[in-house]
Amino acid sequence: MKEISVLGVRLSVTDKQEIRHAVSAAIREGTKLSLVAINARKIVRAADHEEVRRLLDTFDIFLADGASVVKAAEVPVERITGVDLMEDLCAHADDLGLSIFLYGAALQNNLKAQEVLRARYPGIRIVGYCSGYDDGDVREKINASHANVVFVAKGTPAQEKWIAENKEKTCANVYLGVGGAFDILSGSLVRAPRWIQNLGFEWLFRMILEPRRFSQLPELIRFERMNRKDRKRRQVKENENRKTRNQCSGTGVYRSADRSRPCAGGTSCEGVRCQSESAQEPGGR
Ligand code: UDP
């Protein structure tokens, strides 16, 4: 699976179909596959704390969960949130041979989420569950259920830590952190309408619904700053590379990007002038 890096954090360039294949392969071959949803907050925390970076590095697939992460990526990546991927896997549960364990959220939301999933996807096999607030025996419950997929809804970073620490101690093959997915499925949390998601403002919608999330604003602003700085750095580097490529060997004279024609102005030009021309070329996004 192709990977890029956004501010030092790995991001998988993938789609739901490829992920379904990876899930199916992990189950067939009896291997472990853990997936983490990457958003701006996680990237900022990884930049600040080495242990967060190390924790994220234990995962296998890195979903572009946040709209700002999708925007920051150097190549086009599909936005895949934890909740969307969970629903996609549930929709294909029968074909993929999934037996599912739901771990996390308040008990009533966990139970309601199961009810909704069973109604939506009739062939689905939900073989066990555990609330996220009374979970001393969750490992035993998972192992007794023989689940091959565990959706973990405990919030960040608790769910990522739990997956990293427990995936080898429990029987399932696939572990996905899904944040507030069970609350959304149960109807106790409203997700932003599709048009707001498409505009990239789901985070703002959630902040308005849950004002405590406004405390996350500084991290989001910091992400934008870090991203802008990184983009500038990449643009400078790109311009330098372009200059080197365009430099006529041995003469010290620069030409336009198209070597068959001279720079604007009709004649080959001096380095200084081309430097300023290349600086005006759009380098990044
Ligand atoms: N949660 C839980 N146990 C805890 C704390 C939280 O099961 O000790 C659940 C909570 O009920 C909610 C989910 O974790 O269903 C957190 O969702 P949130 O949207 O806050 O996740 P985040 O945005 O932090 O990934």
C-alpha cells in the first residue's frame, strides 16, 4: 500500500476497496492489521511528543480522516473516516467473513449501535461487545467471542493505546479505532450533513454541537501553521531543484523550463533573472 508523510506522520494512499482486500487477507492468513484515523490533532501531538509518534508507528494503515489532512497531503488522497470505514466493512461483512466485536462507548449507545447495524446490514455477525466504561474484562470477552474484527470507540488517544497494547493479546485479526462512531450510529450524536462534510467543516459542526471541543482549536490552528511552513519549505526546495535542472551545464546560464526555447524576453538570460522568474512559478498548493 502506497504511503506518504504529512508533517512526519504516515498516511496511506488507499481506498476502501484496497482496505477491504487487506482486511480479508489478514483474516485469511491469520495476521494482525491495525488501522488508525489520522487527523490534524494527532499530527500536532505526534510533532510534540515522541511517544505519540511511536504509538502511531505501530499501526499498519493510516486513514486520511481529517479534511485538513486531505488538503495537506502532497498527492490526492481519499478522505476515509473511522466511522465511514466501519460502515463500509459492516456493509461487506458477509462477503469478507467478518465476526465483529464492538468495544467502547456508553453501554446503551453500544447496544443501540448493534441494533442499528443489524437492521442496516442483515447478514452481519456481531459476536460480542463491551462498554468503554466497564471494561476490566474486555480481553477475555473478545477472546471468548472469537471475533476477527474489533471496532474500538474509546476516543483518542485511549483507543490507539488500547489497540497497540492489546492486539497481540487478543484473538482478532483487525483492529480499527472509530472514535464517536457508536454514538453516531445510536443517534445520540448527530453527524454533520454530507454537504458540510464535503466543504471540510465537519470539525466546526462538531465543535458547535460539543462546545468542549473548542479547546481543540489551538491544535487545529497550529496544524495550519505547521502545514503552511512545510509547504513553503517544499516550495523553496522545488524551486531550487528546478533551477538546478534548468541550469545550462558549464555555462552558468539559465534557461526556461522548456529547454528548446529561451527564457521570456527572447534570449537566454542570467541566473539572477531566472531565479526571480522561477520564484514566481507556483511550486506548491
Ligand atoms: N469513551 C469510552 N470510554 C472512556 C472515554 C470515552 O468508551 O473512558 C467513548 C465515548 O463514550 C465516545 C468515544 O469514546 O463514544 C469518544 O468519542 P470521540 O468522538 O470523543 O472520539 P475522538 O474524537 O476523541 O476520537
